[in-house]
Amino acid sequence: MLPRVRRLASLVPCVPSVRSVRVTPVASLVPLALAGLVALAPGASAATPGAEPATALTVTVSDPSGSVPSATYELRCAPAGGTHPRAAEACDRLGVLDRDGADPFAPVPAGRMCTQIYGGPATAHITGTWRGRAVDAAFDRRNGCETARWHALVPVLPSLG
């Protein structure tokens, strides 16, 4: 047992003594912690710590089949508003996708294998800003991947069944 104690004792010089530890009051760390959070938040601005970055989108839907009326809506989040008929639900959906780490406006990756099931002639175009970053995304339902991408954004985009 004695050799083991000696090995442990040889490690003690690596640990700082209580006298060499500097204690910083918690209150002085709060501004540093807030600054760090602002710096880590995607799209955050140092001028508005704690404020959610802007979301202001224009959603244009066109459906020659008449399944849904063709229209253009404005969608704002935090707080939810605009002319979108389901603004609060649409903002909630974007929030869920954001928490999951998904980019709801990302195109289908090149080379992805997709079912060749046509979902209909509806198209949509979303422009504006989401969480402070520019958005310019087109949506259609030409195959299974594009239809799934559309469905992932319901109710931002209308449900087409």
C-alpha cells in the first residue's frame, strides 16, 4: 500500500494549493457569461443581448390545380404576426426545426435518391430573413424528397394532403 501512496503524493505538486486559487465573485462573471452567449447564438447581435434575431418572411404559394388558393403572405416571428393565416403555428414550427438543428430552407442535397412520386403542381417561394439570416428558398412537389421537404414546413406552407 505504501508505494501507491507515494505515487499519489507525487501528483500533489501538480494540484494548486488552496492559497494559490483566486476566487472571483459570481456577480462579476454575469456580464462575461452573457457576452459569451450572445457570441455563440447564431445570427445574434451584440447590440441586443438576449433578443431573438429577426424573422420576417414572405411566403408565396402557387397552385394551378386549385388545391389551395395561390397567395402571398407575410410572416413575422417573436412575436408572431403578419398576414400569414396561421402565423403563431408557423413560427412554432420554425422554432421546433431550429431546436432540432435543421435548416428548414436548405435544398435537397445533390445526388440524394428520391422516389419519383409526383406530388402535384404546387410551388412556393420563401424570401426574407429567418433568425437574422437571409432566406431565398424555392419549394415544389416534383418527387418524394421535395414533397417531404414541403411537408416538413407545414404550416409555414399549406398542407396539401
